[in-house]
Amino acid sequence: MDPNKQYPPASVVPGLQSRKAAQLIEYLTGTVGFTEHARFEEHGVVLHAELLWPEGGMVMVSSHAEGTLWAREPGSAQLNVYTHDPDALYARLKAADASIIRDLQDTDYGDRGFAINDPDGNLWAFGMYRGQPLPGANGTEVQDINFEGHA
């Protein structure tokens, strides 16, 4: 068996830093719907956590460590997350009293989605838009890349 098959597909994986990483992880898993895949802590500090989106994708979360090489200001990220059913996710997050900053809407470029702030202030856009179709053979449009279902 190919040892790489046991890991999520290679992709771009955003990393978030938080002054309250454990609480951010709880919010993203308990309220938004991510699944905690891994967490490494030392003395209450989240060194590294991996959260999987059930429809594909992952985000990493760690405690903010001021003055280190990888330190980035918490709450300054903007993330776009694909979902098959933005209406159901919107209803669930609205019922959970999430900080919705853009109500559910359709766009001119074919998206249906909404946006929230997480407790740190990061912006999360959830919608059906996966980007423009990839070019296929002979100029046809093909978008059959499927990284879903690993969570």
C-alpha cells in the first residue's frame, strides 16, 4: 500500500494562531463543524492542531507565540470554505448565535454563501463556489477534482 494514501491529499493548508487556541478549536469543532484530527500541547500551550473540514480541507491552529519566526497576529486571517449546503450551515450557525457578518446571498459569479467572524476575529466565508472550472483536454472545461470525505 502507498504510505501517502493514509494522509489527506496534498494541498494548501492555512494556519491560524490564537491567544486562546483551545477555545478557538472548541468553537471551530463544536459550533462550526470541523473535526479535531490531531492536537499536540505542552503545559497548556497548543503547539499544533489539525482540524478537518468534513467536505475536504484542513486548517491548523496553534497558540500565538509573540516574537517567534512564525508569529502572526491572531484574528487577521480570511478563509474561504467550500460547502455543498450553505443554507443548512447558515441556519445551524445562526441558531448557534455565531457572529454572522454577511448574510446568506447569491453572487454574480455563481456563489451562494455567507460569512462569519470567529471569536478571534478571523473572517470565514462559507459557500458553494469552488473556483472557475479547470481546463481539460481540447479546451473543454473539467472540474472533477474531489478531495472530499476524508474527515
